[in-house]
Amino acid sequence: MNRSLSNLTSWESYEWEYLNQELRLTDQIAEDDEYSVTSSALLDPQQCAAYLDRLQPLYRSSSRALTASMFSKRYAFMMVCPILYAMSMYRKTFSLNIDNCQLESAYFQLPTRKTWMPNLLLRDPSVYELQSADVANNELYAQQREDIVRRVFAEHLQPILQNISEVSSISRTILWENIAIYVYVLYENRLLKEANEEQRQQIQQDLYYLTQEAPNDCFGEKRNPLTQFYTKKRVVPLSEQPQRVRKTCCAHYELPAPSDYCPTCPKICKS
């Protein structure tokens, strides 16, 4: 965290309530920690492989690669949604250093079953205020934004995705697209719909930066994956609304019933 760019602050009560209830940021240790894990453990090949194998019955998946794909979606939500939402909506941030993050096991009750939906616990929950993105502070905010993006993607997600890919023999491209989708949905289906007019302009600028301008080294990859998968939406068979069709298949359809193809699956959305 480049603390010279940020002032120590705190969450407003409504901000914390939203991040906690909607985006699964927590300050509580899980009572049932069977599937809890520290982010740093996922960097160790043996611990990472053992953790994915432990999750396999939970997902009822047939392989470690399938488990890895499903788990990467859960991990992506926790690691990109709270911090990017806080950045774009509240102009605040926090440390997402690998040593600062741990997953706390939790379940969400669906109409017919419970599903595993872990929460993100920060060992150091300090909150930092960012500059507003107005004209006077635009350059400083741009520096802060790039710093956050680099910390989230290049410094946290890339090494963990690399390790998950290696221990499960799954393409890192699939894992990156799993993450990219959550970024698009966060901005298009949540932030832009919840924002007022002034906020909406800043949020659109942030989305444009993430998908069009952020340098490749902010992701630790040769290409910006958020640009790579940011294609035009089109009509698809399983949705009434235009969708952005995936380039890779996450293999969700391989899970036992009632699982099925994703509406944006390239296997069923062929041109």
C-alpha cells in the first residue's frame, strides 16, 4: 500500500453494512472453519493442492481442475468486488496484501439448498481515503487507482492464479476470465445502476481505465485480461438480454445437476 497517497479514515456505517452484506467483507472469524484458508497458504503448492482437494466434495466436482475453476470464481468475487466497489463508489481503499487476507467459510441459504459463499477477513482492517476524481485531483487519483489495480491483480491475484493453474492443470486464461466477468458485472450491473449522476461519471471513467487503459504490468501478464475478454454483448440462446459471451469455458456444466451451461458459455453461443 502506497500510504503516501492515502489518508487513514474509517467506514461510514452504511458503507460497512453494504460491503459486509452485499460483498462479503467480514470482521468475524467463522465458527466452522473447515473450508477457511489464508491467502498465503494458496501460494504454497502442497497447501494449495490439498485445499482444492478438500473442496472437491463441497462442489461435487469430478476433478481438481473443475474444483479450481469453481473456486476461482468465489475467490475472484471476494478479492475484486469489495476493493473496487470501495474505490469507485466510496473513494476509499484497504490493504489486499496476500498476508493480510483470509477466507472465512460461510454458507448462503438458497430456496432448496445451502451453497458455500466464503467471506473475506482482513487481518489489518485499516481504511484509507482516496482523492476525489475531480479535475483538480485527477492526476493524484489516477496514481492511486493504478496502485490499487496493481496490488489487486499483479501482486495478489496473479501469483495465486499461477499456483492454482500449476497444481490443478487448468489454463490460467480460464481463471482470468472467471475474474474478468466479476469486474464487468460489478461495474455494469451494480455500480452504474446504484450510482447518482456525479458518481456515475467517475465510475464510467474507472471502468474505461480497467478495460482499456490499465497497463499490462498492473496484471503481471503480457496482456491486460480485462481488455482481452471485454467483448461486445450480443443475443444468446439462454438469455432475453444481450450478453458478453465467454471466450473460454469454465466447465460449470460438468457439475452434477441442477448445474447447467452458463448463459454465456461459448459451447452454446457459437456464432
